[in-house]
Amino acid sequence: MPLLIIISGPSGVGKDAVLERMRQYHKPWYFIVTATTRPKRLGETDGVDYVFMSKGHFQELLDQGGFLEYANVYGRFYGVPQAQIQDAFKSGQDVIVKTDVQGARTLRSKIPGALLIFLAPPNMEELERRLRTRKSETESDLEQRIQTAFSEMASQSEFDHVVVNHTNSLEVTVRNIEQIIDHEKEVRQKDVVEPDGL
């Protein structure tokens, strides 16, 4: 049975790097490409990193019920396209969604069986260092992200698993996530099969 896997955590924790490494594993995972109205950053590719669109286009899709979940984050809109999830589930693939903590809450309320994984930094000092090194926000935006990160860190108990993304240990982080997914699928499969076998 296909599983919806939600990977969340504060801005700057390394979600994009983790997902990029997971793609290289060539597992039967479908990676949702989030739609956003924010400008494209240097090195990002439309349709790969995000589906970049105007606010007008985003609103049009929203009015048509095209997003399973959406949020206004730092003045930009982000949405999880419903059609991508439906197509992946039809083909029997597990679906991996990257979202913020607010989005993870919404998705769990809509899909209770979703697996929620919280990606955490080793500490807040390291998270702030990563955000500052990125140099993709103004100082005021950066301060806002740091404050939001503090509140998001307090929500870890809402998640099924917490994985710490240590500096220079990307492979370990991804392996831990892979093991969690494999274990959860095995446990859930037993829960489905065992009652029939009794």
C-alpha cells in the first residue's frame, strides 16, 4: 500500500539537500514538486526544485481545488499539487512531500495515515549559521526565519520520527530516513495482513 511520507523541519535544516540525495537512491519514491510564487534562486530549475508560478496562476489552481495543502510563508505561497499525489498513488509509488511544519499539520489532518518525519539541526547555533551562509534573504527576512525556526523546533513531538541532520553527515541522515520508511512500511503491512491470518 503506497505511503505518504512528509519531511519537514525549520528553514535551513537541509531539507533540499536530503531530498536530492534521496533521489539518487533510485527507490520507488515519487517526489512531489511543490508549487511556489517565490522567485527562483540561483541554480534552481523550474519543475525540478519547485514549480515556479505567478500569484495569479497559483490562485487560479487554488480556486480549482488543485492543492492538497497550501500556505503563505514569508509572503510567498507554497502548495502541494493534488494531481501529482493521485498519479503516484495510482502507480503504487510511495510519495515524499517536503513542507513546513504548518503544512505537515494540515496534511496529517487530511491524510491521517501519513508518515511525518521531522528533520532537526544539531543545535540552533548551527541552524543560524547555515541560514546566514545561504545569503539568500535580507537581514529582516533572515531574522524572521530564525524566530520561526525556534517555534517550529518546539513542535517535534507532533511527528512520528525526528532525524538530526548533522553537519557533513548527509549520507547518515538519508540512511536513517530510508530505514524509518522501510520499517514503517513493514509494520503497517503486518497490521494489514495479520488480522486476516488469525
